[in-house]
Amino acid sequence: MKVDVIGDVHGCYEELTELLTKLGYQWTNGIPEHPESRIPVFLGDLTDRGPNSLDVIELVYQLVIGKQKGKYIPGNHCDKLYRYFLGNPVKQKHGLETTVAEYEQCTMEEKASIKAKFMELYESAPLYLRLPEVHAVVAHAGIKEEMIGKQGKKVKTFVLYGDITGKTDEQGRPERRDWAKHYRGDQWIVYGHTPVKEPRFQQKTANIDTGCVFGGKLTAFRLPEKKLVSVSSNQPYIEEKFRSFED
């Protein structure tokens, strides 16, 4: 098995199609397939903030559910959109408002279709993905070694949001502990969630959310080759959205 783990897309459909093409995928009837049967793996946060969230849902649905030639796990933004579609009282902010605005422009038939596809995609997805063939685990915000193989509320919170403390930092963002710094496992943990200017490696962890929606890049991490491939963002650059670490 060979996989291409793709970082947080956040509605950046044009950059996603450009990245898949750069990775060698060939398009047939709007669906990318790799001549070497590589598998794209989406690590969550398909939607919100970017300009084309519904197109991203449609493409990932066709890849994962329609053709069964891709894999997907949810991120915190996916979880929030799912709760919105369930009719739960979620606040339309932090990016959800952009996806809802797109959705509201659709016809009734289009709304029914995109809602059904996203809910099926979300409901059929594992919380995190174990890929023993390439000695890796893909989890949206990461996962601790002792959590691998487990489920439950504590694991779900960690996988979706990271190692949060419940406090906020001086910029009002959720405060998170740097779990990756203390990881000592021998499997790769490939994750995103926290935008960084360049992919961040700590031990055998790789943060590949390079902030495409904030004007950075959209990045894929290829396994087993351990190779990075990126394309530049078409979005405006917002410096303060990127996190720096003291490694």
C-alpha cells in the first residue's frame, strides 16, 4: 500500500485538485485515480473558511464512498458541520458560516444531496485511521501512543481538538499542550489541525497542516516514501493564524 495523506483542505478545492495532479493522479470523469494505485487519505477539516467547501465534499465523497479509492477521517470542523446537519444548535462562526452560506445558495435538491453525502461520509469514517502497511496512524489533531486502539469521549476530544487544557492563549485560541514533543512510539502519527508554515516533524510525528486556507500551502505526506509534496495557496496570507513551536 502507498498513501498520500493530505492536510486540512478547508474548502480550498482548486489547491486540492492542483495537489492531486502534482501527486500524479489522473482525472477521469472528474475523479482522480493514481496509475500506481496510490490512496489519498484526508485527515479532516474538509470544509469551512475556504471558498469551495461543497465541491470538496463532493470530490471526497466520490473518492471515498463512490469509488472506494480514498480514505477519510473527520476533523473538528467536520464534526461541527455534521452536528449542524443533524439540526443541533451549533454556532455559525469559526468558519462554519462560510460553508452554511454556500449551502444556502443551493436548490432544495442540491441541499438534500450534499447533506446526505456528507452525513454518509462522516458516519462511515473511523475516528482515526490505522495504516499498519505503512506503519502509520492518521488522526486529525494527533493521538497519544497509549490511545491507539481505543475509543471513547476522551480519545475523540484529543483526536479532534488536540491536547487542550480548557484555557485560551493571549490571542483567544484554545491552549494546547505540545503532545508531539513527548511521543516515543515507532509508528508515524500524521496529523494536522494546527497551522504551521512548514510541516513539523517531532520524533515520528508529522503535522502537515500548512495553512492553505490562510495563504500558506496544501501539503501531502507520502508513505512509505516519507516524502512531502505541496502546492501554494490561492488565498490571502494571514500571518497570525500560523503557530510557531519552540522545538
